[in-house]
Amino acid sequence: MTSHPATSHPVTSRPDATRASYDTVAVDYDELLKAELEHKPFDRAMLAVFAEKVRDGGGGQVADLGCGPGRVTIHLEGLGLDAYGVDLSPRMVAVARRSHPHLRFEVGTMTDLDIEDASLAGALVWYSTVHTPLDELPLFFREFHRILAPGGHLLIAFKVGDERVHLDHAYGHDLDLDVYRFPPERVAELLREAGLVEVARLVREADAHEKTPQAFVLARRPEPPV
């Protein structure tokens, strides 16, 4: 994987480039990362807490937003959740449907989801905002608040830092992809500003194949006052 620090000029997210990059790498991405969770106990622990919180709240549908080839969607199903996936990349969705034909996967964008207001018991955002600059995250977080039912939970995972890195080669392919790292305290603050209440936060050190610490924030949409 080739990367280099980006220049300091202002940038914005580039969904077309992101979609094209993931369309290009979809098959190899699936093969390379299919078993990744087996080696990440802290990641599995946060997913297990998320699943337990959703089940304790009465259950309901959970959307894996930015699901890629569905590797975490199927993990959520194994944790007892009624999970389905949404991804920007049509080829990623095609791989997910082929690998997990009993689950539902849809093409969609996280800033304009085809999901009814207050309809989800949970939403998972597993490294799927990493191609979005920090100042655009409020657009996503307001959308997550909209689709969550009162009491519903959100789990977001991301890379820790405060910079942008550009990838021009990854997963065996040339591509054009910006990757953003976020300060956990700032992500938690933006979630609060979007009306979501922080429940827990975990920051773990980078493993052997990572360059930065990794963060996980669990939040919920509060119930209206009685």
C-alpha cells in the first residue's frame, strides 16, 4: 500500500473517486480482509457490546453503513442482529451479495440514505467515514441521528490522528483515495452536536499492520423525555 502525506491546501470529500477506487479493489479487498476480525479482539469486543446494547433495547433492524463486501455485516448476524448492508460501491455490493446471498445489501450514500426516519435499532459505521474530511462529518452524523430510532445505538470506528493521507496504490491496484485520521475527542464532540449521546469510547494501539491507533465510539439517540 503506497501512501504519502497530503499537502495543506483545503480539500473536500470525493465520493466519485472513492466509489471508483472501491469498485476497482472489491474482489481483492474481500479476499485480503475476509478473516481480519479473527485477529482483532478489541474490535470484536466493541462489536459485541454494540450488539448487546441493540438486543437489550428490544432489537430491530441494524444497518452496516459502508459495508464493503459484507464481512462485518455477517459478523453482526452472528451476534444475533437483524443486519443488512449499504455501500457506495456497486462492485462491493455485488461481492457482498455473492458471498452472503441470504443477507440484504444495497447501493447508497451515507449522506442521503434511503431509510425512513427513526426506523433503525442500530447503525454501524466501520471505518466508512475515513474518506471524508473532519469538517464534513456533521452531514453524516445528522443523517445517522435521523435514521436511528430513539434509544438506537451507533458504533463508529476510525483511525486516530489529525491529517489526510493520499493512497495511490492499495490491495494490489492503482487507485486514487484520500484517507483521513480523526481526533477521538473531536468525533465525540461532533456526535454530541448532532444529538447523539456518547456511551463508551475505546482507543487501542496500532497492530502490526496499522500505522496509527484505532478508535471506537459507541453512541445512542436519546429517548424523548417522558
